[in-house]
Amino acid sequence: MSESSNPLELVRKLLSVIYTVLGLIVFAGLILIYAVYIEPYENSDVVTETEIVKPDVDGLVEGEGREVVATNCTVCHSAKLITQNRATREGWQNMIRWMQETQNLWQLGDNEVVILDYLEKYYAPEAKGRRQALKNIEWYELED
Ligand code: HEC
């Protein structure tokens, strides 16, 4: 009777093959779990460029403060609403107040000055050609 034909020896070989296969399956499973659930989140604080939401600067004139305007003023509507409008500093401030009072625009803090500087400089009323609409007129009594 040769060694390999010993039934116990056969069972032992079979078992070792089964253990090897099981071991490989468990190993592959661990790698899979790592690849799917752990690895993608390991460096999650590293923001890749594609994840950065670029503010919509579309159409806003290049100039100091544009990024601040784009960041704060294109969340609810497009920049077009701004570029279509022209106003004095006071006019822009009134629009901002109106949005703060009625449209949930947040307090702009130090950015408000930056935003108003930008809007006043690049989106001022076109002075030439047409008289601006009268605003905030203080009427006075005529003497008789
Ligand atoms: C929280 C939302 C929100 C943010 C942020 C916001 N707006 Fe508005 N804004 C509105 C809404 C709502 C309207 C009205 C839109 C409409 O009539 O279709 C509006 C209208 C406007 C208008 C048109 C006003 C008019 O009389 O036609 C201008 C100009 C404007 N916004 C400028 C700005 C500027 C400048 C900023 C940044 C300081 C800003 N918005 C940020 C909500 C917002």
C-alpha cells in the first residue's frame, strides 16, 4: 500500500486544499472590503480639484472683489441678475438689504464693503445719455 492511497492521507490533502481555498477567499474578501469601504475615505480631507465648486463668475467683470461677489451673490441666482443691473452704491446696498429682509440673504460682514466697492466701481449707473430715475427725493414745502 503506497502512501498516497492511504485514505487518511487523502483526506488530509483534501482538507489542506480546502483550507487554502478558504484562506484565499477570506483574503480576497478583506482586500475587497478595504478597497470599497476604507481606502476611498482614508484621504477624504484632501480635496481634489474636481470637487472644488468654482463660483459662477460668468459675466462678472474682472476686478478686485469679483471672487467675493461670485461666492456670495450667485448662490440663489445667476450672476446675470447682477450684470443686468446698474445702481449707485446706495442702490446696491438697498438691493442687498431687500434680499436680506425678504430672501434670506445672510449677513455679509466684512465682505459687504468689498462687494459694494466692486459693484459701485463696475456696475455703476451709466451716467451719460439718460437721466437716472429719481430716488429718495426729499420734497420740501413751497413758501407762499
Ligand atoms: C439667499 C439668496 C440670495 C442671495 C445669496 C443673493 N440674492 Fe440677489 N436675489 C435673490 C432673490 C430671490 C431675488 C429675486 C429674484 C427674482 O426676482 O427672480 C434676487 C434679486 C436680485 C437682483 C435683482 C433685483 C431687482 O430689483 O431686479 C439683484 C441685482 C441681486 N439679487 C443682486 C444680488 C447680489 C449683489 C448679491 C450678493 C450680495 C445677491 N443678489 C445674493 C436672492 C438672493
